[in-house]
Amino acid sequence: MDVTDALFHGFIALQSRGLFALPGELRRRYGLDKPGAQVEITERPDGVLEVRPQAAVPATQAWFWAEEWQQREREATADLQGGRFTDHDSADAFLTDLDS
């Protein structure tokens, strides 16, 4: 990405322990001003450090984001898009279909 394509470009000073603060504009835009907000950092081979905002996931919902569950979600979506489902008009019709 060229700097001219960036939504934000600026410099951030590092403090003595390696800490830095993101500008308030960016914190608000990406929800990083909320308690528990996190960023993911990736070091690329070309020396670029990528920082990505990450939404905090409540512990009670962490199961949904597990890879196994996400794979099942992708399979269910593919089944729906492929028309591989049965629509029931009532609970009785659903239970009857289960028995057959």
C-alpha cells in the first residue's frame, strides 16, 4: 500500500518500555477505546509490522469462534446456499421428519 492510499498516516513515539498510544481518531474508529480491546500484531519478512484491531470476545461466546465450530458454520452456510435443507411448517412436521 502506498502512503497516498492510506486513510491515516502519522508517526507515533515509543515510550521507554516500548509502549505507544494509537491516536484517538483510530482508537474510536476501530472500537479500540473500549475496555478489553486488543490488537493483533504480525511481523512480516519484509520488516513491516502489521497491527490489526481485534474485537474482544466474551468468554461465554468463545466457543462460537473456535475453528471446529467455524468450520461447521461454513458447512451449514454452504448447505443453505446449495439448497440442501428441509423447511418445516411446524414442530410436528419436524418431529415427523425425524422419525422417518
